[in-house]
Amino acid sequence: MDTIHTIGRRKTSVARVFLNEGTGKMTINGKDMKEYFTVPAHQKAAEQAFNITDTVGKFDVKATIKGGGITGQAEAFRMAVARALVEVNPEFKLMLKKEKLMTRDPRMVERKKFGQPKARKKFQFSKR
């Protein structure tokens, strides 16, 4: 099996994942996954696709993640891994889709508008 390259996005985070057959080693931006994602909820999100498809310890993952916060990065990584696993075995798609790992979440922060302090908040209005 050759290297599989996929991309996952969430908010402003972009995760590029390279999947190879191996022993289950996950490296993100040159660090071990548990060192990069220190919060247990983020670690669980990163491993979720492997747990659903029963492929824990069968693939090595090398990833580069840019932009956003740590939660967005964890969810972008989760989506990229799910997409890579579907390329390995198309039968995984139904399982991953049921857990909503194949759906891109389009929600992003709304931009600030001029003449306002925030995106929707308005300055106080005085009639008299």
C-alpha cells in the first residue's frame, strides 16, 4: 500500500494527513499525538475514526495541522483520518458517516462589520 494523502477542515484549521500501513504511530507537526493533543477529549476525537472501524494499530499517521485553535485542529484531523480510511476501504464510509465524521462542518466565525463593535452587536443608540 502506498501513502494516502487527505485533507480535513474545521473552522479555520486545515489538517493534511499521510496514512501508511504500520504499527499505529501518530505524529502531528513532528510531535507524538498525545504530546500535541494534551486534552483527553481531543485525543479521543483524534482516535475516533480508528475505533469505529476497528483499525487501531494498523496504520501510521503523519500529519501537518495549521490554523485555528486546538479543538478545531482535533476535529480537522479526525475528518482527514476518516477520509483516508475510506480510501483504504470504501466499506468504512457507512460506519463513519453514521457517526458524522464524513460531514464538513461549515460553521465559521462571522466577520466584524464596520460601524459596529462586533459582527452583530450595535453601538448604543440614543433617540434624543
